Amino acid sequence: MDDRATGALLGLACGDALGRPVEFHQPSTIRNRHGRVTEMLADGTHGQPAGTITDDTEMALCIARSLTTNDVFVPADIARRFIDWYQSGPFDVGLLTAAVIQRLQDGEPWHQAGYAEWERRPEGSNAGNGSVMRCAPHSLAFATDLDTLITVSRASSAITHADPRCQWGCAILNATLAGLLTDVDEPLARALAQTTAAPAELRQACEEVLAVTRGDQPPDTVSLDNSGYVVTTLQAGLYHGLTASTAEDAIISAVMMGGDTDTLAAVTGAVAGARFGASALPTRWQTALDTADELTATATSLVSSAITCPDPVRERIDTGLGES
């Protein structure tokens, strides 16, 4: 499992860093300026050096560090780490994430802040991809305990992204990653079988990808979108990650979609990395990452530690978030 587990985290970071310079650009602009993006680029969006990660990987590391430090899933500790990260002045922070972290800074508890902000926001600004981009570390920690993984994925999402589409999007992605890590036949199919309570729109988007992976539908029947909406981000990440012939092709294809390129490629990279392993990711990409060594060590720690989920967190999910 180690190569695939490391691949999930390094793939996330490689996709994040490869997509960062062309974030918010349309596909035609990317092609005209760069051709096919195969190398880590400097400058571009956010004006950073080549290989620079964004909030996608930085927030995933907040989660991973909390899990490996505590050997238990502690949402309040993850929320505190999000606050510390936010106060460090990152160059890229999602709007919903920033709004919720400000609530957390003001003392709102982890299980209420995200929920309150979700209820306040209108449709179209309340179900972004800011939690699905960062959730992969949980799949390593709970790869062999699917029920706990689903609970943890939902609770972790709800810290900032309480919309059911976000919660269940993280659950589906992490269950798929866990299936890849443990050599399950049809990991996406198993993930969908274990998340029947997920919103219908989310399930349909994933079922379209499943049909392609099974050969029941041709690839061109899936219409992918490059926005920051969690449903379409998850669909694109699963599509590229599960259908490409190599991890490199999967991540590049996600970047070439344009739009929210860092997150599209980060989710794709987590899937492709878990599918093909770290050894299949280009060495030149890994070398460009300042965080490669930490991600490698963290992956090993996550899969080798007996990390648990306390009963109060399970009960909180069962009884409903947002309650006092």
C-alpha cells in the first residue's frame, strides 16, 4: 500500500502545483500560451516559483499533521490548524473557507461555524470544492475501515463546507481512494454502494464516470466542467484519475481543462496517484515540490498508525451538524 498511499498525497500536490500557474485561464488561453502543460511553470496566476503548492495541499497537510500528531481524528484540532494556516497569510484562500475560518477565529465551534455560513449563503456559493480538494489524508488513515472513513470525511468537510454535496463528495472520493489503496475491484462502485444517502446530483455525476470505466458508455458521453463546484470537480477528478493510461496523462488532462486548474488537478492527482503509485509520478514534478519529503513521510505515518475516531464525532454526524 505504501507506494499508492504516497502516490495519493504526492499526486495531489503535483496536480496542485502543475495547475497553479494557469488557474482561472480558459483552455484556449492555456494552449495558446503554453501548448500542453507538462512542466512545472513559474509565475502565472499568483506569481509564484515553479512547483509552488496552494491551499489544496496546504490544507491537506493541516489535516495530515493533526491525524499523525494525535493518532485520533480531532475536528477541533484541524479547525485550529486551519486558523493558524490562515493567519500565516497564504496567497490563495477560497471565499467560503475564509468566511468560515473567520467564524472559527471568533470562537464558533467547529460543528457550527461551517453550517452557519452554509445556511447564510445562497445557492451557487455554498457548495464549492474547498473540502474535497484537501480530504485525501483521511483515506490513508482509515483505508481499511470504510464506515469510519465516511464519517470522518463528512465531519472534516463540515468544518468549512457543510453542504451535503461537499460532505458526501469527500466521502465518495475518500472511499474510492481507499478502494484503490487496498486493491478493491471497482473502487468507485464500492464507494457509491456505501454512500447511498449522498445527494442524487452527486451520485449521478459519479455514476456517469462509473459507466465509462466499465465500458458501458463511451468517454464522450460525460460532459466535464471546469468550475469550482464540488459536484463537477469530483466528477472530473474521478474521470481523469480512473480512465487515463498514466498518472502523468491524468493530471495534465485535468490542467488542460482550464478554470479551477489547481483543484481539478489536485483531486485528479490524488486518484491517479492512488491508482498508479508514487513511482509512476514524474520525478521532475516531485523534485520541484518543497513538500515532497514531508508528504512521503506523512503518507507512511498515516497508513502505519492506528488512528481512531472518537464516539462523540460519530454521534455528532448522526444527530446533525449545526446543533449546539
